[in-house]
Amino acid sequence: MTVKEYHSIQKLLSLAKSESNPRLARRIQAVALAHQGHSCPEITQMTGNCRRAIQMWVAKYNSHSLKGLKEQPRSGRCPKLPPTKYKKFCSRIDAGPDKKDSTATLSGKDIQQILRENFGVVYTLDGVYKLLHRLGYSCLKPRPRHEKAGPLVQEKFKKTSLRDWMRSNQSIRAKK
């Protein structure tokens, strides 16, 4: 593989070591190995990357120098809820359920309905949870408490339960 002389081998290796992005560092290292005269199968063995990727990295380096090795923006599907409406959606979720929601806490299905009615977008239940995760929300539920549970009674139980347990820990004979 032929590598153009944009940088020396030493410069490429020092750039690879000082690079904070590990993916870019691996690409620079592969180009440096190719520049040293190693074959593509040898570089594949050393780096663990596929042959086609190494060939593509060297070709991009030859045509655009180090700029060619940097990651380009990737295309992908646009989100159903535009990022401009994220703030409004988050404030709606933070406000909690409305009177018309007829629920005490918002579940995934409730949020799905809010997205459909207030924002005009349809999400699957899985999509709702992924959206919430992207926005920094987590699926936490409060631990259920008995309606008659009181903190004073619980503290008293904690203090006396060990003593009561020790007294009741008598050996019981098994029936023959």
C-alpha cells in the first residue's frame, strides 16, 4: 500500500499517541503502519480491524491527509419529536399528570398519549422509553408504603426486633 508523505512516520505515531479520540488514534496508527511498509494483512493482524477498513483509511489519508481520517456526520432518521420541542415536552413531564390524565403518576402509556395529543407525534411504547432515556429521565418507582406505616413505629421496631428475635430463637426438636 502506498502512503503519501503528508507526515513522517514518527509524527503519525506521536499524533496517534496524543489523540484523545480512540477511533481516530487507531486510524492514524493503521496509516503509520502502512507508511512503515507493512502489508494490509499484517496491519489487520496487528490492529484487529478488517482489511477493507484499513484500505479505506489509507485511501482517505492519501486524498485528504488527517482531515480524511476524522469521522464525518452520519445520516440517520430524524426524531419524530423535533429537538426544538424537547424543552416544552420536558416541562410537561416535570409538571406531572393533569386532571384530565386521570392518573396519579405518569406511566409510559400516559406519556405516549401526551405525545400524541399535545405534540402530534406517535411513538411506540419502546420509543417513548428511549426518548425519555435520551432526555435524562429514568424509570424509577417509589417504594410502596402501607397507609398505616409510621416512622416512629418503624424506629421502635428496629430497636426492639433484634432483642425479641434473640429471645424467640429457641431450638425446636424435630418430630420422629
